[in-house]
Amino acid sequence: MIVLHARPSPGFREAVDKIFGPGVVTHVDEAAPLDAVAPDITALLHVLTPVTPEFIASAPNLKLIQKLGVGVNTIALSAAREHGVAVCNMPGTNSQAVAEMALSLMMAVLRRTCFFDARTRAGEGWTADPSELDQVGEIGGRTIGLVGFGHSARLLAPALAALGARIVYTARGPRDVPYEFLPLDELLATSDIVSLHMPLTDETRASIDPFAMKKGAVLVNTARGELVDQAKLADAFASGHLRGSRPRRLRRGTAPARQSAARPAQCGACAAHRLAHPRNARAQPDRRARKLPPPRCR
């Protein structure tokens, strides 16, 4: 039994059925437990719901956990290894979508898209105080720091450079690219915009301190929410230290009081003190489906 544990769009569900054949893949909503299928499941198509050691132990016929994406931090890798279950991911499958989303969010913060969109819809598009225009900016002439330099960052960097930005990056080591390599602390301190493109590991968890960034900077996180110290992120919003941010998603359990201080009712890509945005930096259904044959296992 092949099980897709997700809440797929109609287009992606159709693409999966086209590849495997109608009725071959059992669709289980991501909010529902897998207990009923555990005895029979042989392959799990996994998106976000954590694959726990307990589930792996309860599925004696499970041979493959296929991550429909890149990050495997939601999979109990040690338990999978212990039970002889292969774990595969899909490097690069959503890199184009992530790069484009990061660029669009940078522009939305700098151009104050949400602020002016709301005023225009309310019939007040031309009545904003002129001082509001002082917070509008451009990509060109800014220093943009890319934390991590994998597939999505490599696609994003030349687009930013073409718009006139100075690109700096940090990674495990310098790469043969026409951009300046900086240590993380120096990148955070000097970048006008910081964009995160690294996996979540024990080493990278909470490694981004918003207060290490320059005052008035923009943080774009299309990787994992837990990369950022979230208590400090909320404080950075409340204090006005950050101009704007787009977190991929807040970790469950972030204090409601801190969330309200950051004004989550507003769009995540506005000017100061904004957060919250739908998690939609995903590849198009046909692109994701085409890469279902697993290219990398561990």
C-alpha cells in the first residue's frame, strides 16, 4: 500500500494518480492519524506531519518514506535506519518556487504592497500621509545576505543582482560564485535584507538572532521557522528593530501575547512589525509530481 499523507491540491492529487494509476495511492489527510493503514503501508509519501519512531515501529511492511520536498527534519531518521526503512527526498524540486517567493516577499515589504493594497481597496489609495512614502524602497542598491547557498539561493542571487543589489552569502565554505562570502555574524550585521536558505538541523536551530541584524533590516525565511530565535523575533517586531519579516511559519506554541505584539492580522509582507503568511512556497503540482521517482535516499 502506497499512502500519501497530506492535504494535496486537486492538481497535485490528479498528478499523483496519473503517475501511479487511479486508486493505487491511498490519500490520508495530514490531520488524520495513520494507525488504520500502519499494518499494510509499504511506502509513505510524506509532506509535513511528523513521522515518529512509534509510527515506524507500528508499520512492519514499511520500506520507503518518500519526502515530497527537501527537508527531512520531520522524519525520525534513526528509527527509520533501525527498522531498515529507506528515506528519500527530492533536492531542487521546489527551488524555483522558493526563489520566486523570496523575491516577491522582498519586493512586497519594500514596496509596502499590503499597506497600499488595503488602502486602495478601502477607496483611500491616494489619501495616505506623504510620510508613508518615506518607507517605500527598492531592491537596487541594497545589500542582500543569503544564508545558505543551495539550489534556491543560487537561482535567487542572479535575479537580485540583475536588479542592482549587492549579494553576499554564507555557507559551509566559499563557493566559486561572483558574490562575496561572509561569516554569518558579519552578514547579519551588514545586510539590508537577510534571506534564509538552509536546512533545519541541531546546529542551525535558533541560529538566527534578529537583534544581530542591522536596525531596519528585512528578514525573509522561506526555509524553516525554527531557524530563527522566535522569542527574539517577536521582540524585534514589537521594538521596531526589524522593518519587516516573512517567516515561513511560526513554531507551534509561540506565545500569543508575543504574536499579537507583532500584529499578525496584517499581511506578512508589509512594512514594520509584520508577520504571518501562508505556507505556499511550493512547486507547481506537475513539477513536484514529475520528480516523484526518488532521486536521493539515505
